[in-house]
Amino acid sequence: MLVRLDETIASDHGLVCDLTRWRNTARTSFLTQFTATNERTSSWLRNVVLPNESRMLFIITGNHEDRFGHIGLNNICSSHFDIDNVLRGNASAKSGLMFYSAVSLMTWFFKSSHAPLCRLEVLSHNAAAIKLYHKLGFHEADRFPLWRTQTIDTVTYSREKSGRLSTQAPFDCIAMEISVSAFFSIHSWA
């Protein structure tokens, strides 16, 4: 089941702990890499996710309030939306859970928003995510080199070189997309 994050859910200490642990486990899948803390995760939920009208985060749950991961939408507008923050946090989650969660979310949003295009970005070394996105029907639309900048406790990858201390990353950022018609052609059962 997909449960949309709201103020009540975001204040659940157990959820904050799960999100923090999951992010630390999947740290190398993000453009900004740091050691997450419960305080930083809580702040991100309150100050970045919840107030942003063009962003939604859904917790993937099972029976008995088990939490298995999360998936989100970002950059929502009339011409497109982005799949964002796809993370299988619980290794005991059944095979196919992330696929069916993505299909469910995309079906709902394509039908309710009438946006003609869904996009996402993924790091080129994230083979499991790329396999999932191909299975969903996404195709590579573009590829960008990334620049790595490191501070004391954070590594950031960006498309722009940030000063003389930036070095080129050994991987790229892949932009992928799927149109509404291609999605429903592939997933006509959805």
C-alpha cells in the first residue's frame, strides 16, 4: 500500500528512524551523500518535502504497519512529473514490490493529472534501479557527466563544476522518460 506522507506521518519517530537507516544504506544512490541523522531526516521532511506543492512522498507499507520503502513524485507540473526517491528500504520486501508500487503511483498520477510525460534521473552505476526503470518502460533521453565536490562530511555530485576542487565523477547521471501513451501501452492492465 502507498501512504502519502503528511504532518502526522512525518512526526512518527519510528518512520524517521527507518528513513534515516534506509538513506544511510543507499547513500551512494544519491547526488548528495552524507551520514543521515534522525534530526536531519526530520528537518528534510518538515522543511523540504511537506511544504513543497510540487512534491509528494509515499511510504510503501504492508500489513501490520510494516514499512518497506518509499517512492515519490517531484517537479510536478502540467507538462510532466518526475519519479523521485525510489528506495527499497527493507530487504524482506517481496520481489516486485518496487515495480508494482511504481506502476500504481504512475497510473494514479497519469490519470489524475493528465501530464503527458514522466521523467526521472538515475546514477549510471545504479544497475538495479536502471533495470527497474527499463522494466517500467522508461528509455534513456539524455546523459550528463557529473562533478564531485567534497566537504568535511558531504560529497555532492552536480552537473556544474563547483570550483577548482571539483573532479569529474566516474559515473554519469542518466535522464529517463516515458510518455503516458507508452506507459499504458506497456501496462495496459494497470
